Amino acid sequence: MSDLLSVFDDNDDSESASVRPLQMTDRQRSEIRELFARLDIPTAARQFEVTAELTGVRISSVGELDAATAHRLIGALKRRAEALGRVTTGNSWDDREEETWIDRL
């Protein structure tokens, strides 16, 4: 029985003991690059600032971006890109995009 429990020892130095987050995929990298271009954010320094602002994760190189953070960044960048060119009044009622039952009266 003690041999079975040794699997759970804290002294395991194997590679399986250290779980690293998945790195972003090439597709995610490409999509992020396209979105930054669409938003006219060309410099790496500014891209890192926006990444920290939108995800809460500070990076100093693209290789530090994991897949989960890249996923959140892509969603946030898409929302910003969709809002480009949209005129807002600051009034959420006036700026709504969908019709309400009041509009249909």
C-alpha cells in the first residue's frame, strides 16, 4: 500500500509535476496581429500596454502570452474593433443597437 501512495509524494521532480500553461497558437498570434493592425496599434510597447490593460497580464515578450490570455485578448480586441467608427453620445439608451419594445410601438 505504501508503494501506491508514493505517487503522491511531494518529492516528485519529474517534468509531469510541473504543469506549464499552453502557449498561444499560431492562429491566435496571427489574429492578434491582425486586430492590432486594424486598431492602428503598430508598436510592440503600445501592444504590451493594451494587452495589460485588457487582460490584467503584463508581458515583456510575445512568447510570454499563454493561450488563455491570448483568447481573452482576442475577445477584447474584437470588441474594440467593432466599436471603431461608432458614434457614441455617452447615453447608453441612445447608443443601444437593438430595438426595444418601446421602439416598435
